[in-house]
Amino acid sequence: MSTNKVVNFLRKYMMLIATVIVVIAFYFITGGKTLLPSNIDSLISQNAYVFVLGTGMLLCILTGGNIDLSVGSVVCLAGGVGAIIMDKLRFLPDNAVWPVAVIAMLVMGLLVGLWHGFWIAYVKVPPFIATLVGMLAFRGLANIIMGGFAYQVSNKPFLNIFGGGNNCYIPDVLAGVGGPIVIGENTLNKTCIVIVLLIAIGYTVFTFINRASLIKKGYKVDSIVSVVIKTVLIDAVVIWFGYKLASYKGIPTALIWIALVLGIFAYITTKTTLGRNLYAVGGNEKATRLSGIDTRKVMFSAYTLMGVLSGFAGVVNIARLQGSTPTYGVGYEMDAIAACFIGGASAYGGTGSIGGVIIGAALMGIINQGMSIADTPVNYQKVVKGIVLIVAVLFDVIMQIRRKGAKKKATQASTTEKGGAKV
């Protein structure tokens, strides 16, 4: 295998390989506890906010390595507003209260996103400064609104729908069809198994249909062998993951919301004009502006969507914690930023994907949970996460240097060739 192929392979799959290694390492360190069905279920609920915030943070990073430091404070502010609404309107039926609270939290996130987008895109305040101000101001506003008190959330429909109640799982509607499926000591959730198998089949069909479409349009594609191997491995992971969930209580509703957010923004970043413009602005903002694209509008859209997703993260956060306090959300911005960079987003902008966010968020969650199960002191956990982040960014820097070197060599070779032709 040539050096360029090795470099390209590492650039594409390094973090995925690292995730597999970390999973195996913690499996032996914890005596297999990290892969228990209950712990895998907890991994989803505890890190739902990371997937949501990481998705929004990716949009900001794509525009040129920009970040949003305020997301933790916005999660606290939006969650506080929702918790207060559900607490003050308890005299109304539960099903009438929670939609109002959810809409209020999303609107709060939207307003914050519009605020940041205006200052960053149109007034040209540096994103670091604008969102640092937001981190301080919105944390203070959350404390003012909640008066320094904690608010409990006991609205059962809300908790079940967004992943915090006792029944926050997709019902096993196929339980009465045929006999039970028992493997070892576990009785599997049939609905979960069927859904996972359909996902695996759908992914396989989509992969090969998409490959055929690209070939027909004249695009260069990976070899059929590599595509088959990749598809088989992904399907195996999906089925194994589904089996673990089916061995516990089935598919948690939090996973449905995570998948919905990731699916919507995977489509936005890969199939829409906004998505292409985000990558273009991050790649070369001046050239993008000169080509006729309104770069201010692109930046404004990125931070507006980040605000909406912060509001939604507030929804899933207070559902999981069944309440809100003025201290919630501290450090969430760091988790979201780390998930993006660990997942392959470039610190220079223009590079990154939703798939990378999934890998980065999963890796951070696995490390957090594994060290917690292994009784690692909290301070040591922070050290490990910091090392993982700097290694990921260092890898990105090295890849950038190699790409610039290869581009420079190609330019020099082209210049030499043209000079020889003239002679």
C-alpha cells in the first residue's frame, strides 16, 4: 500500500480505530462491565446532549474553526424556562403543559442563536468574544429566572417522550407475536430486533444504490471489495448494538431524538445549499464571498441553528435529570467541541461530518463511563480527556501540513513541466 493510501486511510478511520481500541481496553479494565446492556443504555441517555450540541457545534466549526462557548449556559437557561413552566402550570393536564414548555425552550434557543448570529455575522464581533459574553450573560440570566432555586420536573408524558421516565422506551408491540426470544438469561425485545434488522438492510441497500448512482454520473468510487467490507462491519456493529438494547428494555426514546437530529443535519450538511456553503466558507471565505455567496447569511444561519439545538439539548437534559438547577450545563460546551475535533473536524474549518460527531461523542462517552466504572478520580478523568483532545487536534494539524506539502509539490511539478514544454 502506498504512503498516500496509508495517510488517506488513517485520516478517514483513525478515530474509528481508536474508538474500537478504547472499547476493548475498558472491557478488560472493568471486567466486561462497560458492555453490559444496562451500561450501554445509560451511555445513550447520559450523552444525548453531547450528540445534539456536537451537531450544532460542527456547523460553527465548519465556517472557519469558530466555536460557541455559550451552549452550556443556553442549555441551563432553556431548561430552566421549561422546568418553571411545567412547575407553575401543574394545575393543567400534563399533556397540555409539556408542549408549551418544549416550544418555549426551543424559542429561547432560537432567540439566543439570532442574537449571536447578528453580532457575529453582521457586526463582525469575533465568535469567541460574542459567545464568551453569552456564556456569562445567559448563565446569570438563568440564575435570575430561577431565583437560585432548583425546579423538579414530574410531567410523566414529557419524561417518557424525551428519555427521563420509567417508560421512556419504544413499546414492544411484537411481544405477543409468537413465543419469546430467549438468548442465555435475556428475553429479547422483538420490536427492537426487527427495527435494527430493517436499519441494517436499509443501510446496505442505500449504500449499493448510491454507489451505482455515483458510477453512472461518472464519479470515482471505492472498490466493491472495500465497500462490501465496510458495509458488513457497520451492519455487524448496528446489529450487535441492537442486540444489547433488546437484551435490556429496548430502544430508548432519547436514541430516537438523537437519530432524528443527526439524520436531519446529516442531510443539511451533505445535500443542501446551506451545507455546501458552510464548507465553502470554512475552506476559503474570501473566495466564497467573491463567488457571490452571502457569507454573512451562512454564518448567521450556523449560529441560529446552534441556538435552536442548544434549546433542544435543554429539553433532553431536564428530561434525563428530571429537573433543572442554575448549575446545569457547566462544561457542556467543552464536551461538544471535543466531540467535533475528536471526530475529525478541522480546527481550521471546512472539514468535518456528522458521522465524525457520532464517533467523537461516542468515544468521549465511552471514556467517561469506562473511567467512572473503573473508579478513576475525577481529576484524572479530566487529564485523560484533555490528552485525547490534544492528540486529535495534533493529528489534524499533521494532516494539514501533509496536504499543504503535497499540494506544493504538485504545483512545483506542474510549473516545472510547463517550463520544460516551453524550452
